[in-house]
Amino acid sequence: MGYSNLDCGACVAMTNTPETRCVLCRYRYDALDRIAVVDPEVQEVVSRFYQKNRLTVEIQGATRRRVFHGDDRLLAEYETDGSITRTNLLSTDRQISVLDALSSEERQPLAYSPYGH
């Protein structure tokens, strides 16, 4: 996959082979050079909103995700999709990588070994 920059402040992800060259996704950036809009060709557009350089809200069609921070840590994620709501409490390490997500239904470990497994 390759990337090309456009003059309009957008970036396009494309396949590398000339015979199948097509746009996979378009990215648009805000004035602070953060990804503000992700426009995948096969899904709905994703709009992202930031507060103090941290992603706080992401909207994709009817799905809304909100991330809560405290003392420079990720605390929780709240997602609504129509009438369905999900809340995950997040545990992180010192680098703010999410290690676990705990919901009312399950605990999902997200930690990886140094080799990515």
C-alpha cells in the first residue's frame, strides 16, 4: 500500500500495483496536523474530534465513540450505535498502551508480547 499527498491537505492510501491502482482510503487533516476525517471507500466516513491533542470523539455514521482521559491516562471508552451502548474501562501501562478492556459482559486482554503475539 502506498500513500500520496494531495494539495488540499489530504492523503490517499492506494494499492501499489498499477493494473489495480485504486483509492482505498482518504485522510483529511486539521490545522494542527491531526487526522480529522477518515474516508474509506467501502465504509462510512469517520470524523474525529480532539481536545488538548487527544482524541476524544469519533463518529462513523450512527456509531459514536467517546474516550475519557484523566491525569494523562486513558480511563474509559463509551460507544453508542443506535439504541445499543457499550462501556469499556481501560487499563494502560506507562506508555499509555491499552492492556485490558473491561465491559459488563467480558474482560478483553489486549497486551502483546515483545514479538507482537
